[in-house]
Amino acid sequence: MAATLRAGLLSALALIAALAASYFDISFQNLNSDYNPLNWNYNGSRSHCRSIPGDADWPSVADWATLNATVGGSLIANVPIGAVCRHSYKLGDDTITTYDEEACDALRDNWFYSTTHIGSSSSPMAYPFTNNSCNPFVGPDAPCTVGYHSTYTVNVSRVSDIQSAVRFSKENNVRLVIRNSGHDYLGKSTGAHALSVWTHHLKSMQLIETYQSDSSDYQGPAIKMGAGIEVSEAYEFASSHNLMVVGGNCPNVAMAGGYTQGGGISLLSSKYGLAADQVLTWEVVLASGELVTASPTENPDLFWALRGGGGGTFGIVVSMTAKAFPDTFFSSANLIVANNGENTDDIFSAVGTYLKSLPSLVDAGAWVVSVWAPIGFMVLPALMPGMHPAELDAYLAPTRAKLDELGLEYQYSSVEHVNFLAASRAMAVAYNVSDYHAGGRLVPRELVQDDASIESLVGAIRHIGSNGFMAGVAFNVAHAVDSPDDVAVNPHFRKSLFNAAVGLPIDYSDDNYTANNKATQDKLTYDLLPALDAIMPEGSGGAYLSETDFQDPNFKSNFYGGHYNRLLEIKQKYDPDDLFYAKTAVGSDRWEQKLDGRLCMV
Ligand SMILES: Cc1cc2nc3c(=O)[nH]c(=O)nc-3n(C[C@H](O)[C@H](O)[C@H](O)COP(=O)(O)OP(=O)(O)OC[C@H]3O[C@@H](n4cnc5c(N)ncnc54)[C@H](O)[C@@H]3O)c2cc1C
Ligand SMILES: *[C@@H]1O[C@H](CO)[C@@H](O)[C@H](O)[C@H]1NC(C)=O
Ligand SMILES: *[C@@H]1O[C@H](CO)[C@@H](O)[C@H](O)[C@H]1NC(C)=O
Ligand SMILES: *[C@@H]1O[C@H](CO)[C@@H](O)[C@H](O)[C@H]1NC(C)=O
Ligand SMILES: *[C@@H]1O[C@H](CO)[C@@H](O)[C@H](O)[C@H]1NC(C)=O
Ligand SMILES: *[C@@H]1O[C@H](CO)[C@@H](O)[C@H](O)[C@H]1NC(C)=O
């Protein structure tokens, strides 16, 4: 009875809304006779923008209720998670009480962990992309607004939920964003005044014992994963079948999300390649709302683009099927050299020896993380598949001999792990994710091939490492593909020795928040990253689009290399109206977000 009444009320509201909408359309058309809000390629004198709340054509409460009904009640009106640290929050026309001292304390204690944000329908781990709208570290009287968090989220559990959201945003000219784990360092999974499609709860997983397809010569085990499957979930599932899959280091990044779609550096990359190299097929909802398969034979151009051309750009991935490999044992080694303020020259002399030995490590199959920071130089860790610790030790012996020769104190240890799951768990420290502005560059192998190049590389690392935090994740993915053009992944990867991720701390203090943090990001863009660019041999370098600087003035060539133009053609074919927008994504320079959060064509 109540349900019938409610449904009746909803459809009555929807009708009123539809009438109101057509009224506005008509009056709008009288003012701008050539303006059609459904024509997203509008090319007239009036610059074209997405709607924001308060606009005449922003969907009414009834429109949202209609959408909610079509997505099984899974529509969420977002409240920033920091609202528990405020007295109240204005949600639509209502003011809701949000303050909860205990919850606020817990939020502050756990703010920097990814697990604090992953269950949220709107909180990006990269805090600056909220526009500091609900800072958890300031008092309960300060304002809290939605800022650049998405306004609404569809908590997807079925393909039809995605299709409904796609149709709704097109029909209503509402910005759409795709959110999964929310890890993106470049803020690509949040958007001001947007409807967010949240694929985190698509958790299916299926073993294919022997993958066979006319479209591929691969015959072996594979795993089909729902878009929301996290790295640790995939590792556990694979391990239960004595298999391993190519995934990242952070346990809760989404395998089929921005991780694989952006390339995907893995603990297994030196052995098998990037995550994008392993994909056999995708299921994708297109901007048209159609569900399609992308494989070497069906929509092969889309298949190519999704393998490294960037998340949030070409369609909404529902599932991915990727190769799996027989499990094996691993060994890992850690090396720590502390900087005491007086041994910096010696440390960087040893770093030179270490860099020279890196190619031999990655060529033998290792994934190696180096850290350079004011506190010192660390290898945390070098992880080698199918090798015992004594063998791994030999690869690091030249570095240790150099440290001994220089009389530097250091800690070194190496251990064996019975299988991939054990190794990955030992690697996964509880990362802080919301504390750094990010930047990055791919460092080519060429830079360690002669002493003069090594010296210039050490100089750049020293400049960066004394100003901030720099991590180098080393791999060899040259052999994983027949040609760098087989997949969309930035071709610079195939010549790279490591991905240098550079970080400078986010300042959460509310005084001068914007100016301070802008200055910090600018330091990355205009000082630290150019120190690496300055030493790059002609035609090399570039950046890993998932771990770099969102302000990069050369993002097209740096993030996509020679693949940009082909990706742009594929973008235009599958998403001609730019339904999918994310800053630095292919085609994104046609749009600009204004300070009030409105997204407009430039
Ligand atoms: C702590 C930490 C550790 C990391 N470790 C690694 C690592 O070891 N190796 C590595 O390569 N990278 C690593 N990354 C980077 C990571 O790959 C990127 O942040 C990546 O964008 C995360 O993808 P996501 O889908 O989980 O995140 P989200 O932030 O939810 O999404 C990222 C992008 O992908 C898009 N997207 C998400 N889901 C879908 C979907 N279903 N369909 C279409 N588009 C989608 C979003 O729109 C957005 O553009 C790490 C990041 C962090 C913060
Ligand atoms: C917009 O339309 C005009 C007239 O049709 C055309 O000359 C112009 O090239 C178009 N601009 C863009 C950016 O498409
Ligand atoms: C959507 O519907 C569900 C179930 O009726 C309700 O709990 C939820 O608040 C609704 N969402 C919005 C944004 O109104
Ligand atoms: C973003 O922050 C700026 C600076 O504080 C402010 O002027 C602007 O209104 C904010 N926009 C939104 C949508 O929160
Ligand atoms: C999203 O939906 C899942 C079920 O698919 C549910 O378990 C989860 O609690 C929902 N999250 C929110 C924030 O509503
Ligand atoms: C993570 O953040 C917490 C809280 O600010 C801090 O105490 C801790 O030292 C940080 N850990 C690392 C590894 O930076």
C-alpha cells in the first residue's frame, strides 16, 4: 500500500518535472534560438557548459527521485565524510545535524589511510581535489560544503544501473564521473556538481581454467573480475587456485579500474609486463548506454584504448578478463641507509653504484622500489620471483660493497616468501595516501648506461630528494609486447627503468590553504619535475598517467607519447559528446572547470 502510494507520488512528481523541464527548454530556446542543451557538440557563440545546482535546467528533486527508482534506490546524495567534524551540513533544502565527536576523532586518526575513503561514495584520496570544502582537521564551526565532491552517486550493483546513470546525465546535461576505489592521485574520480557512477561494489570473480578464444593465441588460465575487485581480492582468489595475477602493490586499488586502464605497474611486471598487457577482454558500457565487449575481434580499437589509454575516458568498464600465471616462491631484500646530515655526498656516491646495478635486477625479474628522502636512501624492497635470498643478495652485493668501502652504516636483510600472496602481503605496508601532492616521470634505461649520465641522474635525484620525497619503482616491460604499439600504454614505458614518483606534503591548515598548496604543486610542476626533464635524452622520458602531476603543461605527449592522436580518434568515435571527462584524460583539453566547479567547453 505504502509502496504503491509512493510510486504514484514519484511518477506524479516526475510528470511535473518533465513539464517544468519542457517549459524551461522552450523559454531557453526563445532566448537562444540555436541552443539545444542535448547537443553537446554545440558550437555557437554561447560557450557550452554542464549544469550545476541552481541552474534552471538542473534536474529537480523529482527527477532525481525518478533516477533513484530506476537504480533500485541506490542513489546517494553525497555528504563529505568530514561532515562528522561539523555541527551541521546543508543537504539540498534540509540542514542535517552531522557532528559526532567520536566519529570525528576516529576520522582524524585514520584520515591518511586508503581504507577511510574507499567505502565512501565521494571522498577522493587526493584531498586537494575536494577544493578543501570540508577539512576534517578544523573546528566544528567552520563551513562544510560539497565543494568538488560529486553531488550524487549511483552505487552500482547491476549493468542497468550504469546505463540509467549514463542516460540521465546525457538527458539532463549533468557532468558524469566514474569512481571506483577513489585512489586517483590526479583527482580523476571526483568531479564538482557531477553524478558519480561508483563501480566499487561490482565484486564478481570467475576462474577460467583454460582461456580459449578465436581472437587470441593465448591458451592458459585467466580470471574474469568485476570492475570493483581490489588487488588483494584478486591475489587471494588467484592464490586459492595456485595462480597469481599482475596487480599493484596497494591492496585496495581496483584491478579493472584506473589501475589497469592506465597501464598498471605490478610486482610481477619485470616477469610478465604491465597489467594492461594481460587483458584478454573487457565488458564496457559506452556513452550511448550500450553494453559491449571489447576484444581483439570485437571493437578492437576500444580494446586497444582501454589497455593503457587511461580510466574514465572511453566507457564504463563492468568487467575485465586477464591472464593468470602459475604461482611461485619469491625473495625480497631491504636496504636502509640513514642520512645523518654529514654523509650525503657518500650516500649519493653509493646511489650511483646502485643505479648502475638496477638493470641487472629488473632483467632478472625483480620489482624494485627505491626511496630518496631527506631521511636517507632506501631499497624497500627488491622483490624477485622464483629466486632464493642468497641469489638475490648477489645482485645487491656491488651496492653493499660500495657502502662498505665508503664506511657508511646501513641495514640489510633478505627473506623468502612461500608464494605470491605471502610476498604481496609482506610488501603492503599501510600507506598514507592523503598527505602528498604528486608528480612523476618515467626514467629511461639510457640514463644509467654511462657514468656521465648516472652522474646527472644522481644530481637530479639529489635535488628532488633533498626537497621532498621521491620513490622509484623499477621494472623492465620491454619484452612483454612485440611492439610498444600493441597496446595503448604510454610507449615510453618500454624504454623505462623506473617510474619516479615525487611527493610534497599537503598543508591542511585552513589559513592560506589555496595559496600554500598551489605553491607546493607549482614547485613540483616548475622546479622538481623539470630537474628530471633537463637530463632526459631527446625523445625519452614522459610520465605514468596514474602517478604524476595533474598540472603538467605537456600532458598529451608526456602521458600518452605517440599514442595520443590515435586515442583521440577512438575517444571521438565512442564518446563523441564527451560524456566522460577527467582532467588530463584524452580529449580533456576541450573542457575547463571553473572556480565554481562548472565544467565548460573552452
Ligand atoms: C597508495 C597507492 C598505491 C598505488 N600503487 C600502485 C601500483 O603499485 N601500481 C600502479 O600502477 N599504480 C598504483 N597506484 C596508482 C593507481 O593505479 C591509480 O591511482 C589508479 O587510478 C587507481 O584506479 P582505481 O580505479 O582504483 O581508482 P579511482 O580513483 O576510483 O579511479 C581512477 C580512474 O579510473 C577511472 N575508473 C575507475 N573505475 C572505472 C571503470 N569501472 N570504468 C572506467 N573508468 C574507471 C576513474 O574515472 C578515474 O579516472 C597507487 C595509488 C595509490 C594511491
Ligand atoms: C563552429 O561552426 C562554424 C560554422 O559552422 C565553423 O566554421 C567552425 O569551424 C566550428 N568550430 C568548431 C570548433 O567546430
Ligand atoms: C534513494 O532511495 C532509497 C530507498 O528508497 C533511499 O534510502 C535514498 O535516500 C534515496 N536517495 C536519494 C538521493 O534520495
Ligand atoms: C572552491 O574554492 C574557492 C576558494 O576557496 C571558492 O572561491 C569556490 O567557491 C570553491 N568552489 C566550490 C564549488 O566549492
Ligand atoms: C553500496 O551497495 C552495496 C551493495 O551492493 C552495499 O553493501 C553498500 O553498503 C552500499 N554503500 C553505500 C554507501 O550505500
Ligand atoms: C601517516 O600519517 C599518520 C598520521 O598523520 C602519521 O602519524 C604517520 O607517521 C604517517 N605515516 C607515514 C609512513 O608517513
